[in-house]
Amino acid sequence: MVSAAPPVDDALVQGPQLSDVEVQQLRVLFDRFKEENDTLKTELVVNIMRRLGFNPTPAEIEQVNNLVDAAHGGIVVFDDVIKAVVFLRSLPKRDQEHFNQCFRLFDEGGRGLLTRDEFIRVMTTYGVKMTPEEAEQFVALAPVDGEGNVLYADLIAKLVVTE
């Protein structure tokens, strides 16, 4: 049984607002996805969020979809996308150490690496599961040692933005 995502606290949507430059950048991105009537389908909001560097979990995606689609029946306007960004910014950040701890569970030798096949198996089996193609894209980004093993701590440092 899948539990429903918790409701979005209205105070979070009123949180730190976007600067004028951020709104302009978001508008450019929104315009790439929008339809002729200056709207887009709710399911496309996650694509915009990912292009902005967010990596929402399935529960966070459901919360965002509920937030932006509250009154529009599957259609989203630009102001809703702004609300989604403000909401995602308000969530606790997952830091490098969090991800390193997750991979250490599979790193039997404690050497900071996983074989290519083991890395793909972990990425397609546990947590927020990726498709094999998505996992392959991560492997392509990953630093490797001389034997082709994925250096996961280096990959995480490369991908996780610190403020």
C-alpha cells in the first residue's frame, strides 16, 4: 500500500521568494515546456524542477503536483511553478555524507568504490529506483579507478551542490 504524500504546509510556499533574475530564468525554462495558452501539464513540472537542479523523491513529486494542480485540473500556470520552486527550496537538503553512507552499505571492502555492475544494481534496485539507462548515464559521469570501478564518493562530490 502506497501512502499519500503529506499535505504541503502553506507557510512553506510563502517562504524565501525568488529574485527577479531567478524568476526570469524560470520563465525562460517554463516557456520551453508550455503550450500555446501559456500553461503546461502538471506532469511536466518535475522536468522543470530537475532542470533547475532539484532531485525530488517520488513523495516530493506528489507533493509538488498536489500543490500546483490544486485548482487547475492537470494544467499549470507560471505562478504555480514559482510555488513549486519555493516549496522544494524549503525542504531539508540531502548532503554528501547522506549519500556516501548509503553507498557504504554496499562497499564491502570500505574502499570508496563499487564495481560498475554493482553500482548499476544498487541504482536500479534500492531507494528511488532508476532505469538501467539512467544508471548507465550516472556511470558515464562517474570517476573510475584503473579497473573501471565507480568511485562513488567522487561522483557524489561532483553531483551534490553545497551552499
